[in-house]
Amino acid sequence: MISKRIVMVNTILLLLFLLVSSDLISQEKVQKNDFRNTRWGMKKDKVLSTEKNKPLEAPPDNQYFVAYYTGEVAGFKAYYKYSFLDDVLVKGGYLLKEKHTNKNEYIEDYIKLKEVLTRKYGSPIRDDIQWYNDLYKNRLQDYGLAASIGHLAFQSDWETDRTLIRLTLKGDNFNINMGIIYTSKIHKELIDKAKNKSEEQGL
């Protein structure tokens, strides 16, 4: 009788272990990718093989090897890029291609993207509205104009165990740029080294 109970207890413990293990594996699969269908540290050839199309032609970057593509993010038309140092993926990003006559609609797009990112990553660790010139600060209907001439900028940041995510909206000369940058935390030393080297050039 006792041996049957022991067998039953061991069976229950085994089933619980399998259920927990299955749940952990499922969570790992959900969180597997850092940017699109890739993970930080992947080799360039392997990253590019995840895309169906060839990268767009673009001017060279003196710090990174950058591969550009065109597609969508959260329903918005966008350019996106993979950035490599020493042949490994360390950054990714989106630059929205949406064009609006009413510049306030760019801010609406920013709010929509922030909502999507918040659903995925939780509340932002930083959520800033920065005024560089107060001329239009009390005229809500002109916030889009203010952003387009560099008077106003928006920034929201998120963080995971492996990635820093930054959403920005800023402008100049009546043009507005909005994008999302994903940066590897595990390659911080490599990224900082490249930044320092770039800053020291010509000194």
C-alpha cells in the first residue's frame, strides 16, 4: 500500500515537473528574438538569411555595417535596419515612412506606437516630452508644427534583460522623423568602444 502511494506521489511530481518545464520552454520561445527574427550576436550572413529580399543600397557607415530593408511595423510603413560590429548583430531599428499633411497626425502615430510597445514591454522606464522653445507650448493644435521645427521632441524608453528600446519623434526644417531603436545590452562594451573610436578620429 505504501509503495503504491510512493509511486503515485512520484508520478504526480513528474507530471508537475513536465508541466513547469513545458511552460518555461514556451516562455523561452516567445522571448527568443531580440529584433524581428534575430538575436543579438548572430552573424551577419545568418541575420540576412532571415529576410526574403536583398537589402537596399545605402551609403556606407564608418562605424557599423548596416543592412536596410523596407516593410512594416505595427501597421506603419517603415524602413528597418540591422547594424553589425565585428560581424555580429548589435542594433536594429525602424524609421517610419508615413507622410501626413496635418503634422499633428505624426504625434498620433507616436502615441499608437507607444501603446503597442507598452503592451509588449510594459510601462516605459522613461517617457519624456521635451520643449526646446516654448513658442507653441500653449497651443495644442500646433504641437505637430512645433515638433517639425525642432521646438518639441518626444522620447519613450523600455528595457528588457537583453535590450534597450527607444521610441523617438523629433523634427527640423518642417520635417518630422519617428523611429524605434533596439540596442543590445550584452554588447555594450563593443558598442562603447566603436563610439569612442569614432569620437577620437581626427584628434
